[in-house]
Amino acid sequence: ILPAALSDTTETFVDRSGELSRERALDLLKEDCEKAYFITGRASADLYEEDCEFADPFASFRGYERFASNLANLQPFIKDSYVKLIEFTQDEGPPFSVTTRFMVRLSLGLPWSPQLAWVWGVRYEFSEQSGRVSRHVESWEVSPVQGLNQLFR
């Protein structure tokens, strides 16, 4: 259970020249999950390849810096949050991957104070060469229509 601790942590330089060990990558991912990186904006830049693909049910793009910027842009809209990790499963692959699922509840700082709640998942695929996340693919256990209904009720 984690409250949203909002802060701007966009990193300016990350040395990704060396390989990241699987043990270190898993430690970083677990730490990020524990601090609800997708709500707080506090993600470990070293965990991700610079040109990592980030995808969700609506869009896909490449680049860790863009991902970090997107997280920072969402922070002002989140008044309060509750996040609980409900799954952390490793798959030897190939490629080696981790699947996570979280129960997420958000209160948004909009005039009508919408409350959103859903199960949010991510599949992290790791590069065999760098040991870093090369794909970050989100899934939501709520339909787009259900999500919009939560936003506007």
C-alpha cells in the first residue's frame, strides 16, 4: 500500500554503457514497483534501455526520456492514490520477462474530483544484450468505455 509521493525526478544523464545483471535489474524493478513509479514518477532510468518501447492499449512510443516526461506531466492531476502490487511473476522466456499487476485507485484533481480504479498490468521484456528493459507493455483490466465512465461520473 503506497500513497502518492509526487516529485519530479527526470534524470539528466544515465550511463547505460555496461550490462545490467539480472539480479540488479530485478532489484531495481522491485524497488520501482514498491514506490509505484507510474504514479510517483520515480522510475529507475538505469533499468530501461534508452530507446525502450513503451506501449499501452492506446499508443506506443520509444524512449525513456519521453516516458519520464509523460509521468511528470501526469503528477499535477493526481490528488491521492492507492497502489497495491498483486502479482510479480518472472518468465525465463526467451526473452526473459516479468509480469506485474497492481490494484490502482486514483483521485484526480479535477473540478468534479473523479475516482478511478482498475487493475493495471505491465509486461517488462529484458534485452539479452544489455540486461535492461527493452519493452514496457501495459494492460488494463478495464475497457476504454469503463475507464471513460469512471472519469466522467
